Amino acid sequence: MTTEFTGLKAIVTGAGSGIGLAVAQALHAAGAHVYGFDIAEGEMSAVAQWIYCDVASDTSVRNAFEVVSETTEVIDIVSNNAGIGSIGTILDATSEEWLNLLNVNVVGLSRVSAGAIAFLRKSKAGSIVNTCSIAATAGLPMRAVYSASKGAVMSLTLAMAADFIGDRIRVNCVNPGTADTPWVARLLSKADNPTNERAALESRQPLGRLVTASEVASAILYLASPKQASTTGTILPVDGGMFGLRLPK
Ligand SMILES: NC(=O)c1ccc[n+]([C@@H]2O[C@H](COP(=O)([O-])OP(=O)(O)OC[C@H]3O[C@@H](n4cnc5c(N)ncnc54)[C@H](O)[C@@H]3O)[C@@H](O)[C@H]2O)c1
């Protein structure tokens, strides 16, 4: 079956697991070729070409684009998912933690996007979709450093959308609520009572459940689609209603 993604070429960071893996699966199923930038191949082998890339390193990102350039001069879609978390308030955060997390979540996203611009300029439908978070728009307890990084990703999305509109490269982001991925499974496994902690996360979202990785991927494909040629600089919540709704208990 031919789709609007058939024959397109996409870079998906963090494609080995969770949301990035779901994006790689959806793009592959829709007929795109996927380059998976990740520090680990994870589960991507059936749907993406793994290219080792540590988004925290200039050299690693440069090397990854050299590998891409061996097979294509054009990239149509960049889906930035690679990210790490941190738990605690500003009283817990060390300078090392701040710099490491911002380097991966913010500078890493910028490194990959900057490396991709020359390839995206050659596309008829160049598009970047950043995976941000509900943490950018809601104050969540014990997520100070992570939330700051996602606030930066949201603002950076708008700035990038403005900077590259002349190149017809669209830039948008999704803001997922808590999503059922290996990341959240790791977090829950460290909780004193994982069952209660999961129930608390579920009830925080008005739909009463966690978001699925494939729901986030579907929103990312919507924004990345050449059919959305007029959509740029938008922030799309995928959060079970957590951003917009206030329901009586
Ligand atoms: N899971 C959630 O509840 C949730 C909610 C909102 C936003 N997000 C965001 O979604 C994105 C993906 O999260 P996930 O839940 O799928 O996580 P995950 O841990 O399942 O997957 C993250 C992937 O990123 C890769 N990665 C980590 N550091 C990297 C680096 N330096 N260079 C390259 N790759 C690296 C990992 O190897 C892994 O494959 C993150 O940016 C996260 O902030 C997640």
C-alpha cells in the first residue's frame, strides 16, 4: 500500500526503545526508510537501520551523519526522541547532573537537528518533530532538571520553526503525558510501591490511564506528514487530557 510516507527517509533518535521505537515502527510500516540514531540498537533491527549515535557528543553525531551521507543526500523527517530523565528538586541536582541532562535532552536535539538541516533542505517535505513533555507546561513534583530541559525543548521548537521557515522545513513538537514505555517501567520498579505509584500516575491523567507509545508515534507521524504542509511551530499535547482539562473529582 502506498502512503504519503512511501519512499521518504527519516532519522529517528532514540529508536531502540519506547516512543522512538514506536515512531520507527510506524514510519517503516508506512513505507519510509528509517535511520535509527541511538547508543543501543535495542529493538529496532526489523524496522530501522541502526547507526550508533550518542547525541551528547559532537563527534558521534558528525560520524552518524557521515554514515547517512553514504546512502542519501536527502532526509525528509527528523524525529527527536533520545532523552534521559532525572528525579529530584533543585536541592538534589548537582551541576554535573544539570549539564549532563541538558547536554542530552536539549543540546543533543539541537546537534542532530543542525546536522540534518543540509539534508532536509534537499527534501520537498522537510520536517522535524521534537518529543517534548507535559513537564514543559505543568509543574510536576521532583522533576526540576528534566522539566527545565523540556521547557527548553518547547521554546527551541518555536525558535527552530521560525529560523527554518524560509527553507520550508517545518518544526513541531508533541507533549506526551506519562507514557507506558520501558523508561516508566524503570521508574516504577524503583518506587517503594510500584502498583500504587502506577495508579497515581494513571489517575493524574483525566483519561485515567497512561498514554501508549503508539499513540505518541501516531501524533508524531501526523505532524511529520507532508499532508500537514501548513503546520509549523505547534505544540501538540498527547496526554489523556492532562494539559487542558480540570475535572471534578
Ligand atoms: N515515557 C514517558 O512517560 C514520556 C513522557 C513525555 C516525554 N517523554 C520523552 O520521550 C522520549 C523517549 O522516552 P521513552 O519513554 O521512549 O524512553 P526510553 O528510555 O524507552 O527510550 C529512550 C531511547 O533513547 C536512547 N538514548 C538515551 N540517551 C541517548 C543518547 N545520549 N544518544 C542517543 N540515544 C540515547 C536510549 O538508548 C533509548 O533507546 C524522551 O525524550 C522523553 O523525555 C517520555
